[in-house]
Amino acid sequence: MSYLRGFYLLTAAALLLPLVFPDNYYVTVVGVTAALHAILAVSLNLLMGYAGQISLGHAGFFGIGAYASAILTTRYGWNPWPAILAGLVLTGIIAFALARPILRLKGHYLAMATLGLGIIINIVLVQTGELTGGPDGLGGIPTLSLFGWNVNSDLRWYIVIVCVMLLVVWLALNIINSRSGRALRALHGSEVAAEMMGINTTATKTGVFVLAALIASLAGSLFAYQQSFVSPDSFSFFFSIELVTMVVLGGMASTYGAIMGAVILTFLPELLVVFEEYEVMIFGAILMLMMIFLPQGLFVGIQSLLRRVGRNRSELAGPDTGEPEESGRGAA
């Protein structure tokens, strides 16, 4: 399948990177965060980029998954894997219950509704201190174990989270190139036209909203076990804005663009650490400049530039007639 060629290249690059640079901080530590952000950006891109439904509360579902795993393992002694599953079930129920009323809204009304959802989830995490630890957070989360293989090092976490990221990317690519993906693109183009074509727009919007929430919940559980600590600050409104910026920066309606945006905005704070207190302002400036000068995103913009350069070279070269070129004129 031609649409998976890029996936194979991504898989090779992601898995070979720690072998080439085994002790590199940017690969084994920052790379874990970048892969987690890529999972979240790809899931949000399904909702925003393909279905055209903006969400400013995606970090809320990320937080539900993280806190479900943290609370069940530390307060009730659950095994991490059933705790992950419970987090997914809880997130799915909440997302499904809220999807229909929220997704009836459009434009800035939808943005405000999802913003409110994210803020409400964050407030609940802060106020239920006896369960969540409140603003101080919750620590002592046990490590993840897979058939006796403890995920207790940066390199092992990189392997686990990158494998999950690749699974999410593969799932997204297959959805996009299926009948469901065509329905999502039709919905994005015009909801009225999609309904005229026989697409159940309500079910389509609900399905992609729940799927994006479930992927975010899974990422949240992995985040909780990897950090061994969670606090409400990690799931705030500002992180939702950061996720939206990742999708817009890389290019909406581009899975690889979402990954590119996640990687850039994960490594950027490491490179600009002296400007840490201006991080939100920098993200806002990036988002504004991208929407003005490159609304299709970096990945799509670079692709278009390469195609344009290739076309120009072909035009300059001219048609190949198969005859030798003349070396000059008037050489008697």
C-alpha cells in the first residue's frame, strides 16, 4: 500500500535512532516526550484536521487517563494494565456522553465548549484532593511491566512509547485511507453536502471524537507510569493550546505533519531554555505566524515547495527529443 511507505521510513528512523545514539539525552529522554506528544497530536489531528471539529480541551482526556491509572494503582493497588483499561473505559463513556451535545455546535461556539470541558476536568483534578492529591499531585505510581520486563529506564520507555506511537500512526493512516476517512474529509468540506451523500454526520463526528479521546487517555496512562507522578499542571488549558499549535504547525489533515509539529515543539523549549517564562507567548506567536504565512503547515508547505522545484527543473530541462544538443553556431 503506497500510503504506508512513509510509515515504514518513520518506523525505521524511530527504532534505529537509539541504536545509533544510545546515550544521547535528546533521543532517550526528550524523544520519549516527543513520541508522547506525537500520539496526542495525531489523535487531535483526526478530529481537527480531517473532521474539521476544533477542540481546545484535548488535554482533559489526557488527564483522565493519567489520573485513572495513578489513582487505581496507588490508592487501590490495581495492576497497571487493568488500570489502563479502566481509564480507557471511563474516558470512552465521558467522551461519548458529551460528544453529541458538544458537536452540535460549530465554529467558535464549539471551541468555547471544548475549552470549558478541559477547564472543568482540570478543576475537578485540583479540587478532589483526597483522591487526586489536589494541586500537589499524586506520586508513587508503580512502574510498568510487560511479561516480566520492567520498563524502568529511559531507553526502555523510548521503545515502549515509540511502539505505541507507531501503532497509533498506523491506525490513523488506515482510517484516513478507508471509507471512514473519506466520510471525515466530506464532513470537513461541508456537513450539509456530506449528509446529502448519505453520511451519518452525527455518528461520524461522535466516533472520531471518542477515538481521539481514547488515544489521549492511553497516552495519559503511559505518561503517568513513565513519570511516576502526575499533577493538574500537566493537563491544563495551556497544554491543550500547545497540542493545537503542534497540529497547525505541522499541517492539519496531515498525519506526518502532526508528528513533525510535535517533534519541533517538544525540542524547541530545550533549545530556547533561556526563554522558558515566555513559552506560552512563543507558542502563540508561532500559531499566529503559521496561520498568516503558511496556513497549510510546515509539512504540506515543504511538500508543495519540493513539487514546485521539481516542476521548474523539468520545465527548464525541456522535453527530451533524443537528439544531441548543438554545441554552437557558425563554426565553419
